[in-house]
Amino acid sequence: MEQEQTYEKVIIVGIEKQNEEDTFRYSFDELEQLVENAGGKVVARLSQKRERIDHKTVIGKGKVNELKHLTDELEAQTIVFNQELSPSHVRNIQEEVDAKVIDRIQVILDIFALRAQSKEGRLQVELAQLAYILPRLAGQGENMSRLGAGIGTRGPGETKLETDRRHIQRQMTEIRKELKKIAAHRERSREQRKNSNVFQIGLIGYTNAGKSTLLNQLTQAETYEKDQLFATLDPLTRKSELPSGMQITLTDTVGFIQELPTQLIEAFKSTLEESKQVDMLLHVVDASAENIIAHEETVMELLDELGMNLIPMLTVYNKKDLLESPAQTTLFPNCTISARDPEDVEILRHAIEKEIKKQMVHYQLSIPSERGDWLVELRQNTLLERQLFDEENQIYAVEGYAKKGSRWVQD
């Protein structure tokens, strides 16, 4: 019971536009989940059907009055709007309501601040938060003094929130310099992997689709996995072996989400660079998600925006163990599995191999018997399909598929 008292009491507020009932309901449910992931407890939900948002208070005078009474009655500390709020919206609502007023974007930024583990991750989150705060410094009034603690404030902290514009701009410049140094180091690591001819795969997908669970099953990586939004923030690259013996690398990435703040897309570009350079993408989809089509569309739109839409992709419909009927598949090629079922994971390994083969070039080689090291390299870095030893000539006749540009393939 004591833990209950540590929660921040939150009222979530949203506008349902015409003919958007299903989209709104899902987005509003997701907002509640986001608030809970940030350490809050939703004590009330207030929604309103409107053709367009009220330019002064988003929800209009009558609803603001209702919100005021609800806040007082439930002793809520925080109001979270599903729509992005302008500084004037916050100011106008704040004049009527005695609670901290933030929006969906601030909650997402807050979760990122809580989950970032690496130096790069923390810097990227801080940059995104400062970018969000900067245009909102003027006219925050009463709300600024409330932003000293709790949801929507983790990361920069109270002293930075109250500081002046120039200091924030200096701070952002310093962070960008730091991130450039880290990005340069990451680029060197990427080049080494590229030069080693290792086939690289990036794991992408909507948040909570099961990417980290899948990475663990394919690589025995023991990464953090939990049924929550944004469980993974920092990119992690691990080696894996396919049925043929070929070695590949798998890189986990931050989960995508509807209305991902543009500040985060900017700040996390260097993280997503890890997946931009890969040979193939594994798009993990939660097949049991109620709004599966919206999840797929969100990911595909963001891939387009990030210039990653032309990378070959295998879609993995995950969590089939939670389905009552066959998975609703719309993206091809695909594979339907449960990441927690070892047999399904083995099926996926074969599916990955099949897709990799499509991108490779066929080779036939004669390897002298004394070059056992070449055979080892072929087994690890290519899809070696046939190996016969010719005793008369003391050579191995080998056949398989290798990456374009590999030393085993003639241009």
C-alpha cells in the first residue's frame, strides 16, 4: 500500500476529432500507459469531441471548469494533455487549474530520461528536452515554478529549467559537440564491422513489440526486457549465428511510437544511424496489438522520414502465443513467431537466412587443402551451402553465397 502513495496523481485530457473514434481511443489508452511508465497514476480521464481544438485552452471554457473541479476533488498534481500544448495554452489553463500542466511529448521525453543508460543516451535525451523547453520559456509563469519535480521534468532538472535562453543554447551547443565525438567513435566501430564483411541486421519496431526479447533469444545477450514502453533506449550490437554457421550482427534500437516528438527524432538520429548502415532490417510487430495497422504505419512512415525505407526488410509478427486466431499480416516477406518459443526462433533463423541469400552473390571456389583458415572464414562470413573434398587434387570444392563486394565474389 505504501508504494501507492509514491505515485503522482494524474488526470489525462484529450480531444477526439470527427471520425477518429478508434484512433483517439487507442492513443488515449496509450497516453495512460505512458503516464504509468513515467511513474504516475491516472486518477481520471477527461475527453471531449470537437471539430478543432480551442485556440485558448484546447478544450474550451466549460471543460476547463470541469477540469478545475476534478483536479480539486481528486487532489491531482499533474494534468497531461494528449495534444501538444503551446506556451499560451499552458498559461491559460494554468490560470484556472491548480496543478502542473504538461503534454504527451513531455511524458515521452521524461520516460526517455528515466531509461537512458549510456552517456550518449542521456545526452540525447537532455538535448531533446532542452530543444522542447527553449521556445516555451517565455510566458510560462506559474507553471514554470511547478516544473521542479515529477513527470515531465527529469533530465535537465529544476535549475536548468529556470535558467535563461542563452544558457540553454550554450548547453545545447556543448551537448552537440559531445555527441559528435561519440558519433565519430561509433562510425569507426561501424567501419570495422563493415570491412570485416559481417552481415549486419537492425532490429526496429513499435515500442514494446518484443525487440529486446528477440535479441536475447537470437544472441543470448541478456539485455533489459520488460513489458513496458521504451524498455530499450541505447543501441546494442551483438553477434548471432545462423543455421549454416554464418555469423551476423544484430543491433537493437529505440522503439518507435505514434507522434514521436520531432526533437527526439533529431536527437536520436545518431543512435538510429546504427540501423541506417545495416544490410537488412528485422521489423518486429506485436501481432497481438489492438492497433497493429497503426503501429506498422507509424514505423513505415518514420523509416521513410529517416531515409531507411529502401533497406531490405523481413517483418517478424511476434507474440503469436497471445493470439486467438492467425496473425493479421500485411507486410511481406514475413514470419509469425513467439520470441519465447525456441522452435519459433529457429524458424526465424531459417527465414533470416533465406532473405539474406536474396541479397547475396553466388560463388564457386576451389580451396587448397592447406587453407583451412579460408574454409573457417567462408563458413562464418558467407552462406556456405556445399563443401566437397577432392582427394586427387587435394582441394575443397565449395559453393555458396557471399555479400556483394566480398573478396570471395568476383565483380
